[in-house]
Amino acid sequence: MRKRREGDDLVFLPLGGVGEIGMNCALYGFGPEADRKWIMVDLGITFANEFDEPGVDVIFPDLRFAESEKRNILGLIITHAHEDHFGALLDLWPRLKVPVYMTPFAHGLLEAKAEGHAGAPEIAVRRYKAGERWTLGPFDIEAINVAHSIPESNALAIRTALGTVIHTGDWKVDPTPVLGAPTDFDRLAAYGAEGVRALICDSTNAVREGISPSEREVATSLTEIIRKAPQRVAVTTFASNVGRIRAVAEAAVAADRSVVILGRAMHRAIDVATELGMFEGLPGFLGEDAYGYLPRDRVVALMTGSQGEPRAALAKVASGEHRNIALSQGDTVIFSSRTIPGNEKAVNTIQNQLATAGVHVITDRDGLVHVSGHPRRGELARMYEAVKPEVSIPVHGEAVHLNVHAEFARSCGVKRAVIGGNGKMIRLAPDPAEIVDEVFAGRLFKDGRLVVLPDDSGVRERRKASFAGVIVVSLALDGKGTVAAEPEAVLVGIPSEDEVGKDFEDVVVDAAEQTMAGLPKAKRRDLDLVADAVKRSVRAAVAERWGKKPIVEVIVHEVD
């Protein structure tokens, strides 16, 4: 770690994850503006809203600023292996090609993902574990274990000549996790005693009072539910929540049941966790082919699909389309997860399908079957008590979470709380801590095999087409502007008839013919003018009878 020089600044620059939950990506910079070195923390995704971004698979942070500085980026550190923290690596790392630091579990999941990712890059990964320390230029970095809903989650202590920053990542207070160790408050407090300039902290549950229950309490509750279930039990949860998977397996053992695994993501996470010894002392998991011969009261099916994903195992089971697995009257399905906002309709559909079949559905409204991996206000208070930062920067939350967190930090005695946003550069040191610059921070769409800018994605047109349909009109003119054939039309997503029974295809063709007839022959030689005139008349004719304006495309063919 080099000594401080005149003109040095320590800055924090989020490119995602501030003002939103998901797509976490941040830069820390040290040095004068003209000669600044950077480290990046996390590179995650967020999920598309099918209403606003139809057809988009996932959304990435736009890294154009980071790409412009990639020669000065000393490394990318992944705090943990949730998709919103590392899910963009395979697609975006080739734009940076910087050293990547991640834990063994995160690396194992990355390698497993790469096997099914066309053209996956070979990323040079340097593994680290909690408690390890390393230096990247002016940054001295230590990984500090924190409890969360995925193995090997870490906060980062980032020491510089201008002070120490604690970047919490995702965390919670959990004195009795099913897997791994509790959050290392002793180490955090040691930094607090030494002096911490800034705390960059998770805001997800800042609006909630108290302390969230422990994973061990969830495990106890699951054991009781599974023990009392009269017939088959299915549990759906996030595949990355290995502690929850172990809790389900322990509950199955206590109830003398075997665990059957469904879903590629579930198999992938279990394979990686097994290789790392996270399921020691438990009987092996079974493949779905075992489901058919196990007695109904001796099976627990552990499956993907807790968010209503249409291609996941649970959706296929609920609709009766799974080739090997079925549920029926008297069986139980436990949703050991929280429904992510935006997924409510899909989840409700699956739950209704199960209930219609006579399956007993249990959610976190019915019992302690899930707990958040993020800190409530009581847990935040403990973090502030341990770290004692001079400055608080709330992250990992929407505007309401950030504002509530900032106010809470002040009530904990923090001198200054700064609310930023994606692209807003915050000077952490020297004083005063404040927003000092703004860079571009946008989004990229993963659309099939393509990674594209939103304006180049065609999503705006897809959204309009979903509301008002598409009409394509084909015209044929000769070189003198004479109509060579009747107009032809293709209508997609348009009602078949208007309110008086006239066929909408006839409406379109009539409008095109009338427009062509009204254009002087000389003007018909301008094919662009013809196309524009017909487009406007067709759209107006349909809008008059339907009340909606469809997308209209006109193709003019010039024939001999």
C-alpha cells in the first residue's frame, strides 16, 4: 500500500446496484483524477420485466466507463456467487480482461455455468478464502466472512493511505447458520477500533425493524413440517442456497425420507457444494428416476422454480407436463423462498395449479419456511456499532431503502451519510465526503445470443407490437408509377373484424388503394413518398375503427 500523495482522492463509483436491487457493480478509485487506479467489486445481472422488456433474458450494467479505464483496473473481486453479483462475468469479462478474485464455491459455480454457455471465455481466476489478505496497487484488501443465503459470502476491508473502507456485500446477523460461520463481528470491530473511513452497506431490509430469524430456526421448522406431512413433499428454493438445501436434506433424514433432485441449476449447485464437502455426513441425493419407486411417504423432491420460471421443474410438475414427476391429492409443496417483486403472477399461477390438484401449498405466510439473507435495522445497528464509520454510503436498494438507511445511519452516530446512484462518483476521502462527478451508467440487454444496447434491441417495437399488433402492406409499382397489382396485407395481433363486422384486412387494403389512387402518377415514382403516405393512411383507418394504432410497415416493389 503506497503512501499518500498530494492530490490523491479515494472515490466510490457504482455502475449498478444503487437505486435498484440487482445488477451490482462498483468501482473504487485511488489517486489523482488524471492518474487513478481502480478495483471493481462484483459484476452482476438483474432480471428483465417481461412487461417493459419483452423477450430480454437478463440485464447487465453498461461498462463503457470501466472499459475506458480498463488499463487502470487492477482486479475484479466477487463477494459471493449470487447472480446479481457475479452473473454477468461470462458475458462482460472479455471487455475488461482483468484478474478475477473469487471464492472456491463461486469459482465452481462459474465453471459449471461456463459448460452450458456458448463461447464461454477462459477467465483467469485467483481463488481466495475469508481471512485472506492481498494487495492490488494502492489497495490492501482483506476478505471477512459474513453470513448470507449462499456459501462463502464475504465483506471486504479495503485499506488505503486515505483510510479504510468496509464494503459489506450481502450479509445478515445469523448466530446459528446451517452452513458456514456467523458474520465475523470480531474482525469488523477490530477495523472499527483501528478507524474506518466509510461503510458501503446493504440496504435491502433497512425498512424492517428487528433482527431476522436464523437459518437454523428455518431448518427446525422445515423438519417439523416434513415430519408431519402425510404423503409426498416437494420443496422449492433458490439453487444457490446450499444451507437451505442441507436443511431440507437433514429434515428428510429425520423423517426417514430420501431426497430426489430436479432441475439443472439445483444439480449444478449441489455438485459444486458436494465437491467442497458441504454435504458431509448426509446420505447421497437421488436422481429423478428414483421418484417413481419410492413410497409416497418416503420422498422429498427438491426442485427449482420458486419464482414461477416457466421452464423450471416446478412449473412442469404443476402443469402435469413433467415426464417423471407428478403430485396429487394429499401431497405438500413448500415454497422455501421469497417471491421476487414482478414474479407474483407467475408464482400465483403455479400455486393455483397445485391447489386445484389437491396439493397442500405452504409459503412463508403460513410458517417459518424462509428467511432473508439481508440485515434488518437491528442488524444494521450492530454493524454500525462494530465498524463506527465516519461516512455511510447506503447501497443495494431502491430509493426508499437508501433514504431510510441513510437516516438510520445518522441515528447511529455516523457523521455523514451520502446517498448516491449509479454513475455518481462519491469522494470518500479526504473531506468532505460528497458526490464529485458523474459518469455514464446504463444497461445492456442479453437477448438470446446477443448483448445489445436498449435502443438497438428492438424491445420498444416488441412492446408496442404486444399492445397494438403489426401490419405489413406490400405494393407493386412499375417505373412510371402505375399500380402493377392489388395491395397485399399481413396482419399480426389485429382483431379479425371491426365493430360492424368489416374484415380488418379489407380495411387495410381499401386504405392503401384509396391512398394510391389519390396520389398523382408523378409522385408515385417516389417510392419512399408512397410508402409513407400508405403507412399513415392505414394506421389512421385502423385506429378509427379499433381505437389503437398498430405498427405499420409498407414495402414497395418496383417491377418492370
